[in-house]
Amino acid sequence: MNPFDLTGRLAVVTGAKRGIGFAVAEALAAAGADIIGVSATLDPASSAIGDRVRELGRDFSGHRVDFADRDQVTDFAEALDGRQVDILVNNAGTIRRAPAAEHPLDWFDEVLEVDLTSAFVLSQILGRRMLQAEYGRIVFTASLLSFQGGINVPGYAAAKSGALGLVRALSNEWAGRGVTVNGIAPGYIATDNTQALRDDPDRARAILERIPAGRWGTAEDIAGAAVYLASDAARYVTGTVLPVDGGWLAR
């Protein structure tokens, strides 16, 4: 038997329109899972990720949800009642950059709502059904800033530190009931969230010089870790955050 086979599983992937979410949804589908893709700007009727999942022979349904709107997140999760979600990937996120002394409070609130609170809401509602089924895999997209403080991103650092806390807290309660909860901490990945860093020659050079692998990561570098944590190969792995960072934290 292939412990990485996800045939027959249903996965919800947030932030699935592009970047890491797209790569994760694609990889889960390639491993056999059907996909519910969610994004703030996803066209439910027509999307690149929907086309790709169907090309892989899996079912796809798309949903547009504003993760800064708690009611929309709650309504989406509750509308899935009757569908047994086996895998939840909490990947949707945003980032706001400004020095802490001048950081607008509405930016701080927005980032916490999108990156942390929405993930808890989805985990709580879908997690209840997983507990009833005595099976579930929840994966958070954490960050290197779950371990470090970052610069000019206090809301993001707080949210991603909170994601690490949720991974541990939910795992403590649910691991004995068939539901594992883990996270992935991407390193410096070439996505929209890091565009500002890559556009700054000094910051880009300093970051690259510290990465032992000698390159920025790609969204596809994260996908294999997601498949692993969503599969039975990781059935005894819970409460942990797996860095996929080219060696950054070991430096």
C-alpha cells in the first residue's frame, strides 16, 4: 500500500488561487484527493487551479471567501455540512509592511483576522466533523516568523506565532481522537508575499546569502510537505511545524 495515496479523500485548501495554495492543491489532487479550493478572488466558475485539478482526474469546487470577513468564513464552513472534509489546509494569508511604531492598527487587525482567526474558525467548524468521523488532517501554513520576529511586519509575526500556538493547542486536544494538526513553515519563497523583499537589492542579497541551499524556494517546494502531513505516512506526526526553508533556521 502507498501511505501517500489520498484517493477518496476530500481536501479544503484556502488561498488556492495562486502561489503556495495552488501548488498544494495541485499536489493533493495528484495524490488522489478531491479539492475544494477557496480564495478571496477565486472565480468559482472558472479558474486555473480548477482546470488543473480536473486535468488530474479529480473533482474540484471553487469558492470565493473574504477571509477578513468572519461571517463569510463561518458561512462557508457551515455550508459544507454534509460533506466529510478529511483534509484542511489553512493557507490563506496576507501581509502588511510598516515599522512597528507607525504600523496602522487596522492593518494589524486585518492581518490577524485573515492569517489567524479565519484559520481557527475553519479548524473549529470542520474539526468538529473530523472528530465525529475520528479522522482528519489539518495543516497550517506557518512561517519562519513563527520562530523569529521579522522586520516591519508586527501583525504578520504575531499571526504566524499564533498559528504555531494553534497547531500545538489543537493537537493536544484532538490527536487522541484521530485528528492530526501540524504546520509547514515556508522559508523565503518566491511568491507575491515576498515580492517587496525580492525587489529590494540589499534585502534580497542578504537573504540569499543566508540560505544554505543557495536559492529562494518555490511554491512547489512546499507541496510535498503538505502531501506528507495530509497522508497516512504522517499518522503519528502531530503538534509540529515542519520548516521547508533551504536550511535557513539551521544557519
